[in-house]
Amino acid sequence: MQTKKITKQLHYKQATFLQPVDITLQDMLRRALHKLKVIDRQETISEYAVDRSGEVTQQWLRFINSPRKSAGFQFGTIVSYSSSVHHLAIEIALDKEKDEVDVSKIPPPEGQTFIETPLYFAIRDNHVVIIQSTSLRADAFRRHLNWLLRAAGVFQDNQSLELDDTIPEETKKKMGKNPVKSITLQAPFFETAAAPVASRTQPGVIEKFKVATGMGLDLLKGVLTKQQFEGLRTDQMQDVPDVQVKLEIKIVGKKKENKSADQSIMRDIMKTMQHIENADAVNAEVEGVGTIKGTHMRVHDHRGILSIDGVLNTSDAYETMRSWLEHLLSSGSVRAD
């Protein structure tokens, strides 16, 4: 076994609720986990997978695993899996006479299944720390918590949970009451994504193909008609790697009597843009301060976490998240309330 430290990014979120509540997210989750055993807290998610008859057969499930209560925190992981997934393996004994290497599918051991890399979380009151994975992001965690709290009867149908980024106290002090002059969002036109579809030549085989996706592309969809957008022929433009879309938001010709309302709007927009996953895409220009980058408008850090054969050690991940959040609260980086 190979043991080493892996650098991971820790993200701080704050739980907020649509309707007023008198208990914290930590208490809600504790009640839900106490009420539902692991078999009852598995959320079913459909994916695109087609068998020979054209029916969707592959379903993914996600649930909270490894829940722990320690040091005043609720810890856990979110895992997702599909029983029909096999992993691909490539032959490592290379033959210089061959012009290709054999690739084969490996099924999971009997009675087990492969899982995606999990998301790790730590919760104290309404403070949340997460370590995302490639397949499980903050939004998937939020959606699963909403499903779980409803399934356990902790939530009513008119209630919902958000996991908000918060501006660090240091940035808030720097900004003060200075007006926000403009907010810019710059994003790549294309980001290659893969969508699983049925093979056209081999019935029952799932293939992947590249599709044109990206934040910049989505922004353009919002300002063009369907006919205009289709006329772009984006499938022929994907090989150009440096196309960027830049959106600037600012108030022009504002009147003195509307100054307070103007700033309320600008700060609301800035807060909303905190939910954009790529923090580097957002910048705010603040009068008397200058440019504040998106990375300075949310709380995050990088920490080394023990891993064994490339898999994070769960106990060390929990302890790292706990100590980081305790530091944020004690240092005043985030508000204790």
C-alpha cells in the first residue's frame, strides 16, 4: 500500500432555508440519519443508458455513507453507483509488434459494485465544509440533502435548502460600503463534455461522443433566438480552444436618489454569481478598491489529506475539515452565527 498526502480543495458553504426554521441543518440531518437506515436513504437518479430494445436500463443511486458524529460535528460522504457499471482496464505488457493495446471491461466482485469518487462533508450548525469530487459537486450534495430531508419527513413540501457561498469577512471589510461599479463574467465558449448514448453499430453497447457545452455557450443561447443560435453551427467550432464570452453588468446614468437601490441590485447580482462553480470567471470592480476577484468572494482553501493507494483516508479528511472550519470561526474569517 502506498500512503501519501494529496492536496484537496476545501469549500465553505452556509446553509439557508426558504422558510424560517428553529433548528440547524446539523440537527435536521441527524434526525434524518437516525430515522432512515442506509437502504432507505438511497436516492435513485436516472442516466442515459440504452439496452438492445432501446429501453433505459442504467440507473444511478446516491446516498450518505460513513456518517460520524464527533467533536460537535456531523460528518459523512456522498457516494454514487450503478450496478451495471464495469471499469475499463488496459493491458500493460506491451508488444512492440502490435500497433494497439487490448482494453477490456472488468466487472465488480460478486456482491459488490464500483462507486464514483465520493464527496466528503462536515457540518456544524449551519456551517458546511465539503471536498468535491469530479462526479459529485456541491449542487449534487444540495439536491440530495433536499431529497433526504423530505424522505425522512424533516422537511415539508414548501421548504428547501440552499448551500450558499459567503464573502469572507476580510473582503467585506475591504469593500465596506463602497459602490460596486461593475461585475464581469468571462467564460470559455466551449467545454468538452461526454454524453453516454447507445452505439449505432453494436447493439447493447454504450458509447460516448463529444458535445458542445460551456458557460459561454449557455450565455449566448440566452441572447440569440433559436434560429440564430442554430445558424452558428457550433459543432464545427469546437476545435477553436480560445473563444471567450464576456458579460459585463453595470448601472449607467444612475440618479442620486436611486443610488441605494442601485447598489442593492449590484450586490444581489454579485451574491448570486457566487454560485458559479468557476470562481475565476467572476470579477467585481469596486469604487475606491479596484478589482475583487471571484476567488476572494468565497471561502476556500487547499489542504493536504492522507491517502492510501490514491483513496482519501476518511478519518483524516474529517479531521482536516473540522480543524479548518474551527480555524475559520475562531479567526473571524466567517461569522460564527
